[in-house]
Amino acid sequence: MAADTSRTVRIPAETQSIMVPAETLRNSAPAEGAGRFASYVAVVIAVAATLIFLHPAGPLAGSANIGVEVWLMAALALLADAWPWMPPGRRLSSAVFPSICFTFAILIDSGLPAALVVQTAAVIVSSIRMKHRPWRALFNIAQYTLALTAAQLVIHAGSMILPVDAPTGAYVVVFVAAALTWFALKYTTTSIAVWLRFGGPFWSTIRVPFVSEALTTGSLLLLGTVLAEAATASPLYVPLAVVPLLAVQRLSVLSMQQSRLARLDPLTGLANRKVLISEVGSIAADYARSGGRGSFALLLLDLDRFKHVNDALGHAVGDRLLVAVADRLAKGVREGDLVARLGGDEFAIIAGRLTGPQDAVHLAARVTAALQRPISLDGLPLDISASVGIALYPEHGTDFATLMRHADVAMYDAKHRGDGVAIYAAESDHNSPRRLSLVADLRQALESPDGGGLTIYYQPQVEIATGEVVGVEALLRWSHPHYGPIDPEELIKAAEPSSVMRQLTRWVLEHVIEQLAIWRPMALRLRCAVNVSVRDLHTDDIVEHVTALLRTHGVTADQLQLEITEEGLMADPNRVLVTLGLLDRLGVAIALDDFGTGYSSMQHLRRMPLAEVKIDRTFVFGMRTDPDDAAIVRSIIDLAGALGLRVVAEGVEDEPTWRLLHECGCEVAQGWFYARPMPADELIGWLGRTTVPGARRLAGLPVGRSAADLTASWTSEDA
């Protein structure tokens, strides 16, 4: 075989040469499973020693004729292995040892003992040259002993089968069979050693380097067969073998270069996406064959604010930064884990041998900690950080595409929360099959003349001090033809990350303003607040759309109120401020929904043209039993009062909560304590028969004065 145990078949060991020099790793026992590895090496050496020291006769005996051609081949074998052929760039495999060409020819011409002596001397020379440990040199000698012995047995068996007067050409088949036997035995013993040394899927260890090894080693063995026949004709043919050997060397270099281009990222020297896909498939197949025991993780890492480095310092500095990051990642993982670069500032890690999710979290934390130290480039320290998403096999997927998508979801979840590390969670996945289906069906529903099951329900808002009905909140409902009633929160989460959210906002605006126009002849002058996504406020398109709708239906701007959640506001306050200012100048009121759940600063509250804040229902619901919730509600009411903002409490479900809000000075409340959400036509009937103080009789009943400033708002949250 062209490579001894320095050949690395395990992909992580091949592609992570920047982590620890591959020769250093192959010169030592593994951190885990050292006993198995040492036992295997000892068994191979013991079997080979037995074959040598027992001096077997018969088929293993050598020829007594050692001619000039044998001495020439021995000299060339030693000379060639003193300068083994090294692959260019980062080493994908070991050096190629040309001595096997000459020792195989010696095996054919002079038998096993002469071939073993020359091969042993060549291994000693190459081991000294490459600074191999003694045990490693002994193991390599033992491998060659087994391979040459097996080849000799094949040659002997062929000579016993073929007639004495068989032509020389008939032995070509025998020699080729002997070469195949040599290759199979040497390749197998080396692959097992590499697998025990580096771990990982055994099939991947066998399969990955096979083509490259077969080309180089097979060429050398077949050339040895030709050399053996030529040397018997004249010793002068032996030096001519140097020319085809150089051709084999060139073939080896080209093969390794192609392998490198196909498997490594050209900038960092890490594995590329192709290797990552192959490795995930191989490991998953091995775990499946083992009966589902064990787990591994795919970690997806994205650098934070890397674009700023490229913009400020140029792409050349950015490339150098990526190389430095790759080096730290490779040094931060465990031995045997695979680090790959996917492109740009995205990296991936395959971590095997996990006992649970926490192992993957600890590895991710260790990697991110390694990146926290500033990287100095030309004396300029650059601070970097990364977000890591984790997908576990088989919990989060059994194939590369699924694991990669889920790791990507987790990575963006980590980036959004600022945690640095996150494990995939289905509730954070905006692209699950159900959500994708909902988005597609929602688009069709919005384009349908009848709304495709979309409707708006209204829930009354009541002034706490007087019992006056001062508003209604409109809640979006969707009866899906296949899934049935869709939870409003699920509906908004599915629509918000996509472009369909803007279509949904337009649909709601059109129906709410149309409803305002319908209520106007009933002596009701209503103001409707529509909850909008932060995506709707990134441009002033919504201002133009609202202006056109108000003009078309004859509704004044002060009858419309737009609500934005606190979390949405804080996601991009500066970008939406311009649009909110235009809406405010138009006369449309702005409300801040779910107040208390985000991180609004006093500066943003002061800058925003707000008219109202709505206390989130979680605080309102818990204020009866939790003093902290009660304190938060009181603080929000006091703050809003100081800023001149109206306060609405959501989720009022009982009289004690209503009384507490009254004591705190809250102005308006809504919830099941007053009424459940209802369609627009039922709302008119409810207002006509309600006993809530201050409600007016409508829908054909005697009307006193107009209902004062009724407010309808559309939100994703249900009572």
C-alpha cells in the first residue's frame, strides 16, 4: 500500500490539519480507546513476528539466486523512501512510498525473505526521515510483512495450479491477483488502525480515501510486476523504472490536488460543504446500523457583525480574520470532531460521541469562549463573537438537509435572543411544514373574495371609573379549511417573517375602515386601532395605503389607531420612527401594545408619537396573586400618566382584578369580565342589550347621545 499508518482516512483528521499537525496525532495513541488501539497494534506486530521467526518453509521459502538486478532494486527502494513523495499544501494523506514497487518485484523474482529484508530497511529509512516513533515503525514493518506474505501465498498457489510449461504471460494473472491481495490486506490493516486512532464511522474510514490509494498504490504494484519481468531479462532495465515512477508520482500529486480542491475550503483549509454532507450521511448511517444508540450534533456558527469588518477594513483583512477564526475553531473542538466552512462567515461543526444535549452546549460554549479573545491583525485588535445553533441527531433530523435547516433556525434564534448558543426548538421554527402550509394557504385566503375563512371579532373596552363603553378591540380569526380554527398567535408567527404579513395588514385595514364606514350612519363615530408588524413600518407605503382607504370610504384619520408591539418597536426603533411620524401628522393615533414585556427605554418612549399604552395581559392576570405583577402594573400606570398617555389593561377576567385596576388609577379595561369577542353584527346587539353603565341602545332601538369615541383594535392575541 502506498501509505502507512500516517495516512488519515477519517475526514476530521484530514481536514483539521490546522488544528494539530496530522503527523503528531498519528504518532500518538488516541485519548479515548487507547487500550483497543494498542491491543490492535500489538496483535498485528505479534502475528507478523510469528511469521518471521518461525522460518516457515515451503511456499514462503525464497530463491537462492540474488542477482545484480535485486541489489539495484534494493538500492533504489532505500533511496526512494529516503525522500518519500509528499502531497502539496495541507496534507490530505501520508507520503507515497515508492519502495513497494521494488519490493514487490523482488518478491516475484527472489521470494519473500529478500523482499522482507529490503522492505524492512526501507521502512527504517523512511521512519528516521519522518521521525516516526519506534512502535509505529514496527507496526508498519508488520503490515508489510502480512501483505507480502499473503501475496507470496497467492503466487505459490498460482504456480501450483499452472502447468510447468505454462508461458510467462500466464503468470500475469497470478501476479495481478497477488498485487490485489497485497493491497487489500495492507489497506484493511491501515484503515482499522486509523479508525481506532481517530474514531468516527468505520465505513467512511474505508470508503473516503479508497480511490486515491487505489490509483497510487495500484500503479506502484503493477509497475513492480512489469519491473520483475524486465529485470530477469537484463539488470539495465531496473534504472529505467525511475521514469514511470515519476509518472506515478505526478499522478499521485494530481490526484491529491483534485482531492484537496474537492474537499477543502481554499481559504481556511477546513472541510467544505461537500465533506460536511458526506460526513453527516456516513455518521447517520453508522448510528442507524447500530440500532439508534448514541447521538451526534450539527453546530452552525455565524460570526456577529463580520460585515462591519469587511466594510471598514476591506475584504483582504476580512479573509485574514476568517483564517484566524478557523484556526481557533479547529483548536477549540475535541479530537475527531469535524470543522467545516460553509462560505462567508458561516462555519459548521460535527460533534459525535454525545451523551446528551448538554455535551453539545458545552462544546458550543467552549468554541464561543475561544473566539472572545481579540484577534490582532497588523497590530489592530479585533473583537469578534459568534452565534451558534445546535441540531441533534436523531431528535431534530436524520438527514443533512433537515439537520442543517434546524441548526440554522437555532442559530438565528441565538442571534435574536443574544444568548450566543441555542438548541433547535420547534416553536422558534418559522419554516416548519405546517407553517409553510399555513403561509401558502393564508395567501390564497387573502386573495379570495370571501376572505377564505378570515373574519374579525370585536371585544368591548370599558372605562373602569364610569362603566362607559369607550372602545372595542377587534381580533383576527381564521377558520382553516383543513386545520380548523387557527390560533391567532400561530397565525401571526407564521405570517410575520414572510411577505404575506403586509398583505394581511392591508386586508385588515381595508375591512376595519370599511366597517367604520358602515357604523357611521348609526350615529357612531368609531376609532379603530389596527395592530401592525414592524415590517409594515419599514417604508412609508402604509401611509399612502391608509390615506387612500380613508379617502375612499370617507373616514377621517382620527378614527384610526395603529398599534405596534413593544418588542417590534425595540427591534428597529430608528427605522420605524420616520413612518410613525408621518402617520401621526396624518392624524392617525399610535398605541404601544404588550407594554412591559419588552425593553423600551425612556428615550424611545419620549421620541415616539404615542397616544396609548396597553398593559400586557400576563401582568394583569397575575396582579391578584403576585405582588411583583401588581407593582409592575402600578408602575406602568404611573409612568403612562406622567407621559400623558392613555392606559388600557388587557385580560381582565374577574371583579377583584377590575377593582385593583380601579385603585391603581387605570383608565380602561377589557376582558371576559365584560364580554367575549364577537362578530360585528353581534356587537351591535350586545351594545343594545348590555347592562354595562353608559352603553347606548343601537340597531333600531332608541338612541340617546352618540357612543363616545368607541375604539376597535385588531391584535394577534386572544383573551
